[in-house]
Amino acid sequence: MSLKVVVCYGHPDDPDAFDAYYRDTHIPLARKIPGLADFTWGKCSALEGDTPPYYGVATLSFPDVETLHSALTSEEMGAAAEDVANFATGGVTMYTQEERSVVTA
């Protein structure tokens, strides 16, 4: 099992500006979050060829509840959270997720 913070980004006003800012500014900020076990990012595409509900999704993984709670209250998480308003013009949806593998269960 792992615990994740999932960040779903709405479609930005300027995708190129979003991509550059995310890559050059936001990722380096988020990588400083203490206890971070993994950090993934990807752009979305719909299976049916329509416009997907989100532009991209980031997932920040933590090994256990204690580490997640500590990270959520850290200065570094605060800085990353504050930074979202600087580039996420399409809005953002965030939630936590407890994830378990069902392939190896």
C-alpha cells in the first residue's frame, strides 16, 4: 500500500506557458517536499478522442500515513501549494488516495 496526493490540473489558458512553468519552477519546488517517495506527472488524453476532463495529473507518493501527514504540514508543501495559483489557470482538484495493488493481492 502507498499513500498519494493526487493533483488534477484543468486545461490552462496557455498550455505552453503552463508546461514551461511547471517544468522549470513547480517541479523543483515539489521535489523538496520531505518524505516524498515518488513524484510522477503526465498529460491526459481521452480514450474516445474527446477532450479529457483534465490537462494533466501529478501524483506524489508517500510510504506511510505518518510521512504523508508530516509532508502535508511542511513548509515545503506549503510553498508548493501556494505556487499552484501562479500557473494553474484551468483550476485544480486535489485529493489523497490510499492505493493497493490488486494484481499481487
